[in-house]
Amino acid sequence: MGRDYIEIPGSKTHELPPLLVRLAPEGTDLASVMDRAGEIVEGEEMLGQTADEPETERRKYDLAVNLTEQYLRLLAHWQWGDSILEWIRQCETTFGTEATLRSLLHPDVWPHASRSSFVTLLVDKDVHAPVSLENAVGMRLTFRQPPPIDCFSNQFLFYLNSPITGTAYQTWAHMSDRTPTLLPPERFHFEVISYQ
């Protein structure tokens, strides 16, 4: 994909802050999430009654496991998105302290759509993540806090993970009046650090 990157004077490689990614949101108790998923499956009467009670219980359990997995994927996206937005804030500070970079970012209301160039930089630098980086930022833009599983119906979790978050990110990224300021990946260096 052909991209137009901005010109940065000189040949220096600029050091950006590390991207710190928390692997699991604080207070995520897998057993309680699984219990709540089982309650959702039961409450929404997702399965019709069958004569084979053990089979019905197994299917309910399988649905609860699936719902839990969907919810944990949602949390992973949110966690990555939150980490990326915090990293962008730190990068703004770095840009503000270097004369060569200072004029590249325009002060605007946070999070300004032109900051999507930092997400593009992550993609261009081939940051390996277990989630789509754009969907992760879209998830964080959609939810200020990681929502509890109680907020969701079974079906909404399935729909939420991709289309809504992708749309949220694309809408945000294209809100800028100006052409996005794409940062040349070879001119920046940073580390990705995961922690619990």
C-alpha cells in the first residue's frame, strides 16, 4: 500500500516512549466472568428444552464458555486500545520536547483524529498484537472503561467485536480536516512491553 509520509528534517531516528500494554484488566476474575456468562445463557433461554438433560447442560456450559471467550476478547481489545491511547499521549509529550518534531502535531481537542497516525505507525512498524490495533483503539474510543459482562446480551458481544469497533476507529481517523500526518516508520524507534 503506497503511503505518503511527512518529511522530517535530518536523518536522526527518534526514540519514542515504550508502549506499555497491560495484559489483563485489574479485577478480572475468570471464575466470576464464567458464572455471569452462565447466568446470561440461562436468563436469555438460548436453548430450547430437550429430553436429554445432561446434553442440555453441556450445551449451556459450552455457550457460557463461548460467551466468556468473546468477553475476554473484548477486554483484550479494550486493554490494548487504552494502552495505545496512553502511549499517544506520551508521544505527544516527546514531540513537544523536540524542536524537529514539535511542529508536526497541531494542538487540538484530545483525542484528535490526526493522532491516528500513531496507530498507523504501530501497524507500519509491524507491532505484533493478539488483536487488531485499529479495532482495539475503536473499542477504547467506544468505551471509556472496560464494560462488565453484565452490560451485554449474548448476541451483542458477537456483533461488538469487529464491526462496531472498526467503524468507531474509521470514523475517528477520518474526522480530521487535514490529510493525516503519517510518520515514516524508519525514523522512529520504540519498544512494546507487556505486563500484568
